[in-house]
Amino acid sequence: MLKAVTFDLWQTLILDTPEGLRQARAERVRGIHEILAREGLVVDIRAVEEAYDKVGDRLEAVWATHQDVGSRGQVRLLLECLGLDGTVPPDGQVMDDLELAYCLPILSALPVLNTGALEVLQALTSRGVVLGLVCNTGRTPGKMLRLVLERLGLAPYLRVSSFSDEVGLRKPHPEIFHRTLRALGVMPAEAVHVGDTLATDVAGALAVGMRAIHLCHSTSASQASNDTESIRSLLELPSIFFPAPR
């Protein structure tokens, strides 16, 4: 019996836009640069841009181990890439300001809802299904993504939201799924996970005993194997879970 559905966030419930990504990057770089200058740590803004991009490469290596370092850890990596490691205390107002400058841009460059996201969460909730979120965060931490979910109207329907920067583990690590299911009060066999990535969403959910549905975007459709349950739109979910009687 279906009791719960968990969703991936990025490219499943919400979508990046090229304009939003560019704006967020520019705001992060500018904010970090201004705070460092305020503290007498004068570096060229182009050096901050280069360090920001190097952090991306460093993060990919960390994420490949299914671990996460969080936004403060990312700021520390950026300082290391700038050659400023040890110049800013790990705790205190300056680090707080740097982390805030790193996290805030998402709120002025909001992602957009994926087609059917709100309608599907409303429909499943109305059928008594409890909903959760299992999200691998990127540059933006869970504390800010919760604000994004509120602003986009999704937050009221998600009983549990698990973010990798808070858990310290990333999909497909089984523990992030298990923690979410325990918080929802359901067993793996009573839950379905929906996400756009085969290696993290589908493989991770299946490994813990959940049913998994791959949201197949046009660019990733060819990656799906024949035995992977897949959909092209979130709007297909209600009829899959609650088919009309014949």
C-alpha cells in the first residue's frame, strides 16, 4: 500500500534557469569580494571568480564520495583557493558574513516550478499520501532552500525535507533515504521516490527497498534502461498511483 512519496528537488520539483545561475554566481562573487575588501584582504575580483570555479571542481571530488561539506565548508574551500586559508577565523562575524553572501543569492534569483509540481503535491496530499524531499544540495544549503520552497508554495505539502548539507551524506547513500522514511513513519516498501537522476535517485531508492520512478527529461531519456519505471511529466504520477477503475 502506498503511504509516502519522496521527491528529488532540483530538476524534479524545481528547475534552474540560465539567467538565475549567472545572477547567483555574480552575486556570490561580488559579495565575497566586498567582504574580503572590507576586512583588508584585497584580492582582484577575477581571482574570486577563478576561486569560485575551482571550488566547483573540489566539490565534485567530495560529492563523488557521497559526502557533503555544507555552505561554510564551501566558503573555507574558496578561501583556500584564494590562498587565504587561516586568515579568517573559522567562526565569528566575518565567516558568518561570508557564508551569508554565499547563500543569499538564491532568493534574488529564484528557480522556477517544474510543470505540474504544485498540482501533483496537492493531488497526492488530498489522497492521504505523506510527502517528503530528499535533496542533494549544491551551492545553496538546505536552510535557504526551505525559504525557496515556501516562496514557491511547495513547503506546506512536504512533511519532511532532507538536505545533504544537513545530513552530511548525499544520494545514493542509503542513510539519507532511511532518515527520511523514519521521519515520515513509513517502511521502504510503502514508499516511492521520484527523481531525475538514475545514479542517485533511482539506484539509491531501489537499494533501500523503495519503488523508484525516473523523471525522464528529453536530454536524459536515452539513459533510461528498459526495466526502469519512468515518466515524462510529473502530471503522470496521480494516474500511476491511483489508476481509474475499469
